[in-house]
Amino acid sequence: MRVDLFDFELPDDLIAQRPVSPRDSARLLDVAPDGLHDCTVRELPALLRRGDLLVFNDTKVIPARLKGVRPGGAGRQDVAVEALLIRDLGSAHWLCFGRPVKRLKRGDVIAFAGGIGAKVETLNADGSIVLVFDRSGHDFLTALESSGAVPLPPYIRGGVADAHDRTDYQTLFARVDGSVAAPTAGLHFTPALMAALAEAGIGATNVTLHVGAGTFQPVRVEDTDQHKMHAEWGEVPESTAQAIGRTRQAGGRVVSIGTTALRLLETVARDQEGAIRAWSGETDIFITPGFRFRAVDLLLTNFHLPRSTLFMLVAAFAGLERIKAAYAHAIAHRYRFYSYGDCCLLHR
């Protein structure tokens, strides 16, 4: 499909720079079969049914933005370097976006803040690099906590994080280290809201999908067939697969909290002929209109960038014209957009 079909105009002042407080006071647009309804996240229990199951992504954002210096020598000057971790490749190797990548070469040593050292192993054609760090595992994550920065997307204060973002950009469910972007639909949930959902007979379970920096990348091609997604690692535990199975048998609905959980569940359903079983591995699924959904009945998600893969996904889920009408309504009624913004509840 043509990428320009997924374009729309968004005023800059609707891009949220901070979350609302408390989190469940954010606005929620219910994109229901009978029309559009302006609500708040706090009203979610009344919008769902007893026996429905919410599926959250329990990934935890790591302080994945590092600043350092490539020392000079042999006629070369010192160069300030910034690296954004993308994916853990194992054995202290990380795929990263680095800048200025044109000033780096294979074998360069970089001294990052906090005493973290790394060597450039590979320079890739797509602008990414592979760094080999001087530590791994728990030691590396501990060093990141003291010297790394929260990897805010560029549309939030130019990507410059502060102390508040350490908690603001982390969901209530964050448990498994590994993401460089938050599963932002989960940011709206509070302990009080979870208690109200449980009292209403609505269940909850978790999957893990480590969100990669590909979520920041624009679609630069003119046709969706030419776009390649970055792979992300995910896991559906046995307990979650069983919870989904019980929900289906009882006639309940599966409600994905965010596009990341949906992408993982639909990957598993695609690979297992519609079934959801325990699964782990990488997914690069790219969902556009025409996709056959098998796992998810409703989707709670924030408002996404024009021409982005996530806007294409919600258009596939709710219908392109329907989602365009919903976004036009959201803009006209001054909903707040993107990671720290408001959300919508989409019915398949």
C-alpha cells in the first residue's frame, strides 16, 4: 500500500511532553462499533466485560542512551560519541545506533561515562554499529543505571530526559530488563485501576516484548511492501497461554494493552495456526491493512505518528477510514498524542 495513505496533519502543541497525573486520569477515546465516545482511562472497567483478559507487556526500559569519547591519537582528534543501544546480541555485544558514525571505524575504542568501555566491531550499511562492551549481564545493567540516560523519543523534549522520566517512562508492570522504548499503553495503569478491573471480573496477564529502537524510525519508502521491520525478542509464558485459552473457552475477549503485546500475540497465532501456546523468539511482523487478526479482540493504544508502522497497525485493526475519523476527532477535541499522551480503545 502507498505510505501516503497513512498521513495526517497533527499540530505540534498536541504532542504530550509530560504525562498527566495520576496516570489513569488520561483521556480515552472509545472507538466502538456504534461510534466514538469520549471517556477517561479510569472508566475502562465499564467499557469492558466480566471475563475479558488484559494482556500487558512487562518489559522494562533500560537507560539505553550513552555518551562518551573516542580518544584521538595518530593524527586523529577526540570525538564525542553518543550510542543508543538497540538489541543485546549476547556475549557483551550490542547492536546500536551511534553518532557521528562517519567518524568511527572498526577497532575504535570508546570511553563512555561511568567507566564503561567499548570497541567498535562492525559498521553496518543501515547506519547501525555493533559495539563490544567491557562487561555484560548484571554488571553491565548496573553500570547503565548510573551512567546511561532514558532513551526518550525525539518528539519528547528533543529526546533529552530528566530525573522525572526515570519513573514516568516506566510502566507499572515493568519487570524484565531489555527495552529501549516503553510499551506506552501500559503507562496509563495505576494500582487503583488494576483493583477496579479485578473487582469488575476482568483478568490480567503478561507477555514480554523488548521494544527496539526501530520504533523511532520513520518509514522512508513509498510503498509498505518495501519497508523492513527491525526484529524484537519476545516471550509468551505458559501461564499466559493457558489464561488466554481459558478466556476463549469461557467466551471472554483478549484485550491487548498496546501494539507491542498485540504484535507478539499475532506472531504466535500466525506461527501456530491460530493457537496461542508458550513461545519465545524474535518477531519482525509488519501489520498493515488486510492482515488477518487471530489473537486479539480489542486494543488499547496511544495515538501514533503519521506514516508510522504503528499507525498502519491500528488502521489494519480498526479499519483505515474508521481510524482516520477517530484521529480527526481526537485532534479536533485536543487529545494529547504519542508516548506521554492519551489513548484509544479499538474494537476489531
